[in-house]
Amino acid sequence: MLFGCSGCSNTDCNPMSLWTKAQQLQGDALQQVRAVYGEHFPIEVRHFLAAWIEEKMWDLDPENPQHEQYVAGLIASLIQELEAKANTMTTEDLFLTKLKLIEAANMFRQRYSHNPLSLFRIIRHCLNTEMKLVRQVENVALGRGGIVAPGLSLIPDSNAEIAQQLDYLRRRTQETGEDLRKMEQEQESFALQYHECTKLNAHLQHLQTQPQNQQNVELEKKLRRQKEMLEQMLNQKVAGLVQLRLTLADKLKDTITHLNTLQSRVLDDELIRWKREQQLQGNGAQFNSNLDTIQEWCESLAEIIWLNRQQIKEAERLKQKIGLEPTGITDILPGLNNQITQLLSSLVTSTFIIEKQPPQVMKTNTRFSSTVRLLVGGKLNVHMTPPQVKVTIISEAQANALLKNDKMAKGEASGEILNNTGTMEYHQATRQLSVSFRNMQLKKIKRAEKKGTESVMDEKFSLLFQSQFSVGGGELVFQVWTLSLPVVVIVHGNQEPHAWATVTWDNAFAEPGRIPFAVPDKVAWLQVADALNMKFKAATGRLLTDENLRFLAEKAFRSNSQQQVGDYSTMMLSWSQFCKEPLPERNFTFWEWFYAVMKLTREHLRGPWIDGAIMGFVRKKQAEELLSTCANGTFLLRFSDSELGGVTIAWVGDQTEVFMLQPFTSKDFAIRSLADRISDLQHLAALFPDIPKEQAFGKYYTPFTENQPTTSNGYVKPLLVTHVPGWGGPAASLGGGSYPPTPQHMYQPQSPDPSVTRDTPSVASAVSDSVSSCYHGAGGVGIGGTEMDYSYVELMGNVELPALDEDPIDLNGFSSFSDFMQSYKQP
């Protein structure tokens, strides 16, 4: 325990309080709680004012300028509470604690009087730290299926808190509804008595005109007594009615204040968080959408707002029936009506959202889809007159102008979209009012002038969804619009990598409430690493390791192996370094290299990558060092530095010499998979450090039987086998002839890595486009003889021949094309 409970009230140690839970923590967690307190904010203050602090310090945003005055008052109250608490400590055993609290109050007054926000932030940081540590303990306990320790019951989550506040507002609305009915009854009673009083007055006036005999005098006295009693009752009724009206107005005002706070939480916190998570989904983050829950909250808010608006209008109607205007009291009902209508307007316009975003990299003349939804449409019966939604594409500048002016120039757009109108439909089962655009197509795009190094792939657009509808039988008409996430428009597939760089940077680093579509030019590597990790995991199924991320940092910051940087996390990476400036001695950027590796892994290497069989992100020199002490035939796989989307095999040969195989790319794996190529290469024995290759890659081998059936077109499908010349291979066992020791000119030439001086042999492999692919038909007999015979079609499809104008071919003297090929193959 941090403290005993002597000297603190029951309120201070409420068993449900955060502080009580924090005191139950043990070990490192308890030490972390201790560590956040100190001279700047003594732990004794936290302990003895626990309940007060937790009640007052949560629901404020210290960054909001409107809250500055309130925070100043709050800190002043904290100091007063602290001094008051100290003055209650009269026993001898609390004397030192009393001095500590008085000292803290004096220190707060001296240090923070001119900067109360600073102390407020310190207290909030302490509370958030406690909350985080308590939640970790609770999550662990629940994850193990255990029971949370006494005093560590679950902290109410956001959903529960919002549900409780909605229940409170419903009860409050029922109360004001009953108050209204009571007021109406009282007014009716007052009207009846007032009518009686007027009748008495008329009778008395009539008596004034009659002879003053005894009977009339007695009657007049009687009527005057009745009149006095009635007037007394009427005065009481008036006072009661005035009080009822004032009480009702205050209650309605209080309800609107609570509604405003809760709606702000739902729209500005929960819905904005949902939109942010939707944006991060574009970078591959897991998106557990709670939109249906948010819709329930918004529908409840709409219902409560509408009822309160009706109550305000009813109160105004009752007030007009009987005009009672006490002097010095302002009628607040018109102002409340304006506030509640503004709340409704804000709710309706904010809940017109894009449930399914259009593609953020959009190719012209390509079909795409999107879905928009009105979260309060069903509750407000908007579907009774189904609204139309129109979609246009606008530029970044137009999006800026729209946010400033809340309207677009008529007919203004930056492109032409086909099938861009739709009608919202209400789905009874899901209670959703939405419209899905399934066949939109961007036909034309109008681009802005480019500046400096800007390209079309840097330019951002947005899809603007617009609609108009009415509620309350046409009483209120709303014009709503919403913007999609930024979109980059391309016309060719080769523009895709850079377009995705623009989108990835925007999705990752867009700040809340930004001017469309501003992003920082420089970002800390830690944030970039998180974005790349998220992207790679979504594409390939496995996160990057710390070593992988360090490799990427070295590449992004152009660090060589000699430069030792302890920590890249706080270093700032610029947009230019990310995707504009080519890597040293390369004609491609960091992003292009990363994107190509990610694409290759996603399309061809996903299984082995998830298994951890591909090291990938390792420098050539590091690979040599890792393999230098390994047994012959040990190999590893690394992504090529010199070839986009290439993966190379590094292996240990005789005399512990390390060799690098020419990189394989997607084109190679479209012909034969990585696992099959590794199986073909007999000199590869074990994956680094010592995993038998069959264990690592065996499950990915393509099954092969000698009795290959003929295909539907009657041809026998050949088997293509990879072979590295000079390193043995499967050809001898499969009936092939001997292999020449080096690749020939007519086949795939060796392309040395231009980035380094080669001290490691680089070897070209061969498959269908190589020195010795082996073809096997049915029965395992080599087609065309013991040597390898290419059909003309196979040759032309898989071999790079010299250009005819460079090396003219003379066919004279050959009886057949086969004779010519035998001659051509001679070294």
C-alpha cells in the first residue's frame, strides 16, 4: 500500500476510485505510480484529495483556449481544498502530514499561479499513468480467466459511461415532460379561477348599479370576500406558475448543457476516432469498426434532442397563452430553442459519413465503389422522403475553399465521374439509411499547375458527397456534405508506387482538424517505422522485427555500414528522403525499394516470410559475415539492394567462400516458385543457421509425378528446373547432358551489383531463361534427346537472343533448325 487510511475520509478512499485501485498495484507497477509523483506534485496531495481530484480533473481539454479560465479557477480551488484539508488534521500523528500539505499549497500558489495549465497537465499525466497501469493489471487478470482482485474492479469504459449519460438524459427529459404537463394543468386551473374572478367582478359591478338595500349590501360583502379569496389563490397560482416556468427553463437549460457535452464527446471523440481508425485502415491497420454503436448513441441523442426541442416549443406556447412576465427576469426559452436547434443541426450534418471510402489510389476509366450513411436518418424519418446524394471530385484547393465558405461554386469540379448520383435507402433489418455507389468511374481529371519537383502523384483530390433533406415534416431543411479521404489519381500502373507513397504519408501523419490536406514535411523515424511496419504486416502477414526496422532506417537515412547511429527513433525523415531523392548510386527512391520488396513478398514469398525463413532485410556484407562461419551449403535469403523487388540467395561454397545468386524477381517466380528453385539447387543444404531446407521449404514444394498428363490442348507440359552452372544439379539424374561452366551470351547475362565492388562471386542461375532448364514429359523421358532441345516457341518465349542487327545469323549449310541450334550451343 502507498499509504494507510488514517486521517482520510470515506470519500477519499472510495473503493471504486482510481486511487484505491492504484494502491492495490504491486512490484514495478507500484514503483511506476510512485515515480510520477514528486516535488512538482507530492503524492500526499494525491492521496488526501483523491476523490476531489478524480471528480474535477477528467473532462477538460487543457489545449482548448476556452478552458483556460476554468482551469485557473480549478487550480485555485485545489489550493483552497488542500489548505482546508490540512486544517482538519489536528491530531499529533498527522502533524507532519499537515505541514507537508500546507507546504504543497504554498508551493502551488508560488509556482503555478501564473501558469495553472502547467499544474493541470501534471495532474492529468499522473492520472493517465495510474489509469494505464491499472488497466494493464485488469487486462492481464481477465486474459488469464482470473478474477480481478478486490478494489480492482473494471474501470467503466467509454461505452458504459456514454450509455449511463444517455439514461440520465432520458430520465431528465421524462421529468421535464411531467413538469410541462403539471404546468399545463396549473395554467388550466388558473384560467378557470381567473374566469371565476372575472365573473365575480362583473357581478360586483352590476351590484354597484342596484339599490343599496340590506340584501344587496350583504351579497356585495359576500362576493367581495370570495373575490379576495380568489385573488389570493390567483396570486398563489401566479407565483406557482412563475416558479414552475423558471424551474422548467432551468431544467431544460441543464439538459441542453449535458446534451452539448455528451454530443461533443460522441461526435468529436468517438466519431472522429472512428474516422481516424478508418484512415489508418488505409495503411493496413486493423479496423474494428464500432459504427453501429456510434449510430445507436447518435439516434438516442437525436431522439432526446427532438423531445427537448418539442418541450421548449410547448413551454413557449403555454407561456403565450398566459402572459406572466416577472420584472427583472429574462425569458431564456428563445435562446434555448436556438441552442437545441443548433445541436440538432450539428448532429445531422456530422453524422453524414462515408462508411466505405473510395480507393485512395484511383485510376481513370476504372470502376470503383463507395458507401455513404446517415447515422440519424432512421430515427428522424428522413427516409420518408428519400434524399438524393451526388458525388463530385474536387481538388485540395477546392476542399479548402469549401471548409472556409461551407459551399461550393455551382458546377465547380475537378473531373467527371460517371454514375455519380444515388438515392438513400432505409434497410429495416439493420436500421441503416445509406446509399452504395457500385459503378462509379472517373472519366476526366483536371490538374493544377505543378511547382518545383511536384508530380501528378503528389497531387491530392477528394470525393465530395452532397445531399439535402428535411425533418419534422419539412420544418427543418438540412444541406449536408462530407469529404472522402485524400485520393491520388493515376492514369498508368507505373505511377502506382509513388501514388501509394503520397497516400501512406497522408494516412499516417495527418493531424486532427488540419487544413486539407496538409501534412508535415518531416516526421520522426519512430512514426515512419510504425507506418511501414503496419503497411508491411497488412501486405505480408508478419510484422517487421527491430533489426528489420533498423536496416530500413539505415537505408532511409543513407547511412553506410561504417556509420554507427545509436538510435534513429528521434531523427527526422523528410518527405524528399522518403520518396523523392534516389538512394545513393541508384535510380530509385527508398519508398520505391520498400514498396517493391513488399509487393514481391505479398505476391510470392508470403508463406516463407511468415515462417521466418526469409531474413530479407540484411546487407550484403552482413550476410557474408553471418555465413562465413557456417557449414558448406548453408544459405540465407536477402532482398537485393540493387534490383527493385529482387531477392537473392547467399550461400557458403567450398573453402567457406560466400556466393550471391543473381536476384530473382516476380517474373522469375511467375515461372517457378522460390521453394521449388531452392529444391532444384542441390548445393543448398540448410537454411541459416542450420535448418534443413526440406524442413524450412518442403511444404511449399510443388508436387511432381513422372506421369504428367497432357493438357487440354494436347501438349505435354514441361518441367522447368533451376540450375547454377558449375554447381552440379538435377540435370544428370534427369537425363540431361553436361553443363558448360559459365553462362553463355545468348542466355541471361550476369548483371553485377553496381553499388559495391564485388568481393563475393555473383552467380547467374538458369531456369526457362537459362543455360540448362530440363524438360520432362510423360514417363520421364527427355523430350527431343539426351541434350536439351528447345522448340522454337519455347526458345522465343523464354530466351533473350541477341538482336539480329547486332549479330546476323547465317542459316546456310544447315539442313534443319535443330542442326543450327546444336551448332549455336557450341562454346
